[in-house]
Amino acid sequence: MKIYGDKEVWLVTGSQHLYGPGVLKQVAENSQKIAAGLTESANISIKVVAQETVKSPSEILAVAQAANSNPNCVGLILWMHTFSPAKMWIAGLSALSKPYMHLHTQFNAELPFADINMHFMNLNQSAHGDREFGHVSTRLRQERKVVVGHWATESVQKQIDSWCRVAMGWHASQNLKVARFGDNMRQVAVTDGDKVSAQIKFGYEVHAYGLGDLQKVVDAVTDAEVAAQIETYKKEYDVNPAIFDDEHQFQMLKNEARLELGMLKFLTEGEFGAFTNCFENLTGLTNLPGLATQRLMQQGFGYGGEGDWKTAAMVHICKVIAKGREGGSSFMEDYTYHFGAVDQVLGAHMLEVCPSISAAKPKLEVHLHTIGCRNDIARLIFTGKAGPALCISLIDIGTRFRVIINEVDTVNPPQELPKLPVAKALWEPRPNLEVSAAAWIQAGGAHHSAYTQGVTADEIVDYAEMAGVEALVIGADTTVRNFKTELRHNAAYYHLKDGVYALISL
Ligand code: MN
């Protein structure tokens, strides 16, 4: 069984009737072998299913329509084994509502130099057949991934897998529901935005609930359920023994267990994949959830603090793309800086950082929370694992959305931070803090981000392309001057693109 269960990507092979039944039979067999090879490969995390070879406009349209209506199909891999005149693809590609990748490959790897004849040449024409197909994709102004190379190589399979994971992220985005407990933090700009436009662009729904709706479910959690949950905490974390000696601290831990189970029930029953809350909207709850939110994130829910529904959705989508990979994904905030030999960012939040990014078994402690609401709150304390990571910010810039991605390197802190009672990660942004933060600020990036060690920048760029929104990468090669030019060029491009599309649809 593959990581993504019954979800699948379809391999659709293009040809035409010119070559006769013998060649078409061979084409169909080869397609089946490639799909089976990809599915069996440990490099690929999803089932790849070969469809019947398409040889006419009606067959191409039919497979596109079948893909659109099949709930398990998350995307298509298209490949021209032979020449497949591309006007035949116009109707099908225009009707297709799922993402596709163009795999520019060939069934055989090496040329049989001693034996090659015209039969071989006619059977293996992707070198020009795929170029004819690509012309029409470009002519239709369609965003797609083009992967080039022999399908059986590790490098190509890893690129295919990367795209399939993004297709799964896109599928999750299309079906995601985000629950908001309360509203955004008052006066904060970047966590707000146009939820109707977000649903049109990314597919996900954002629903607000009064705190009373959640309170009812939280209060219905039984003492027995809370007691069982405390046993789970003991198994999974280094729980400070003082908690069990102190009636007040133990009560704070029980509060957190009740909040976790209540929110889990609310989110599960409502089929939500992400949620937000806000310290300004806590009426009826014991406190701002700490441990509870951290654990829900670890279970796959996206989260955004202070009502940040865009980041909540992004965290969930990262978790889907990264499924089965080692690196975790979390809600994050650039909190404070270390200016030194190498400038560093200490990322954290008031409480809510996901333990999936932890380097070691987290500690569970109760501490006084002093920001916004004053309360003793149980929380997990840990340090983010060293290694490459991304900070991803999705923002609404009024007329459209923008995704900003900073490639960073998380490092081990040079010493303990014994008085800091929250989870944190210390990182060095690429190319350095000076350029990274200047570029991020010029782009309007948020103070919140989806932090991930399980997703690559290219994957988030592919996700943005599926949505048709701008993506900017701040990485090793970034300069502020070029980045500002890119911002200006993109402003013109997206204005024209969206404007022209709006006119066409009238
Ligand atoms: Mn915040």
C-alpha cells in the first residue's frame, strides 16, 4: 500500500492511428510497464495507473472528463510515446480541471545502434512527439511541470514523486475546511484577507465559530477520557514530575487534555483539516490552548495563531505534501534575532509550535503565560531539529495572493536556553539575514509562516503554479536589487494575466 492510500495519478499515453495496430499494442504494453514500474518503485509514494492509449480528440476528451470526475485521481502524467498531433489535445486539455505533469521520457533507455531501423524509429518518437504536445500546452497558456529523462532512473522518479506529492497537496487544498474559533487578532493586517478569493484560488473553505460552540464540546469531555489522555502524555513526553505533586499544575494539564479532546472531536466531526484561534477570543475556555494545539498539529491539523487562516491552511498542505517524509511542519513566527558572526532568527510562538519538528523527545511543563491572557498553561518545550528548512508565507495583497518562500538552515543553539518556556527553532536564513529579511519585507511577507523540513521550495512553487498565484523564493542566489525587479515584473505580469483572463471570461 502506498503512503497516499487509494489516491492515484493516471499515466495517459498519447499516440494516433497512423502506425497500425501492431505499434499501438506495443505502446499500450509499454505504458502499462512504466505505470507498474513507477508504482512498484520505492521512490514513488502514490499509485500510478496507466489508462488506455489515446489516439483521437474524443478519446482525449473522454479521459480528461473521467479524470475530472474520479475522486481518487489527483493528477495526470501525460506522455507521447509516438507522435500525437496536438490539435487533438486542445479539447481535452481545455476541459481538464486536474493538474498534469508532462513526462518527457522514452520507454527504452539506450539506442540499439546495430539494429535500429524505421520500425524502432516510429515506435519511439517522444523526442518530437512530446515537443508537438508541449507546443499546445504552451499555446493554451497552461501551467504544468515538465520532467525530462528516462523514467526508470532515480532522479526522474524522485521528480515525479515530488510533483505527485504536490498534486496530493493540491487535492487536499481543494477539499480542505478551516475552522476559526473566534476572529483575527484585532488591528492585525497580514492575518486577514479575502476568504472568498482564497476559496476561488485554493479551493479551501474557511468557517468561523463562536467560542460557545467549542465550549459545549470541550465541556462534554469526560473525566475518564481526560485521565486516559494524561497516560498518553506520560508515555510520549518527559513530563515534569512536579506537575503531579501540585494540584494546581495537575489541573492545568487536565484542562489541556480536555481542550485537546474537545477540539479534536469538533474538528473531526466537522471534517476540518486546519483551525485557528485567538487569545482575544477565549470566552468559555479555561485558557489559550498550548499543549492541545501542539498535539493537534502533530496529528496533521494545520494551525494559525491569532486567526491566521491562510497560514493554518498552508501548514496542513505542507503536512500532506511531506507525508511519510522525515521532516516535520509547524506554525511558526520570526520572534527575535541574534546579531553575531552569522545573524540568526529565533523562531517560536506564544505556545503553538508543532513537536513534529523537534530534535528530541519534548518536555512537558506548566508555566505562566503572560501575553494577552495571563494563565498557567501546559506546553511542550523542545528545540527544532538542525538542517535545511523553509519558511513559507501566503499573503493577500489586495488584488491577488502571493507566496513567499525563504530557504533557511536550522542550527543547534550554541547553548541551552533554560529560561525560555516555549518550543523554538534557531535558523540562518539564506543567503543571510540582511538580504532575506529585506526581500521578505519588500514582498510584504507575514511575521507568521508555515515552517517545514519536509517540503522543498520547488514543491511550493509547483503548488502556487497549480493555483495560478505568484511564488517568490528567497534563497542562496537572492539579491535585493534583483528581487525588487522580480516584484515589479510580477506585478505587471499578474495584472495583465488576471486582467486578460477576466476579459476572456466575459
Ligand atoms: Mn503570532
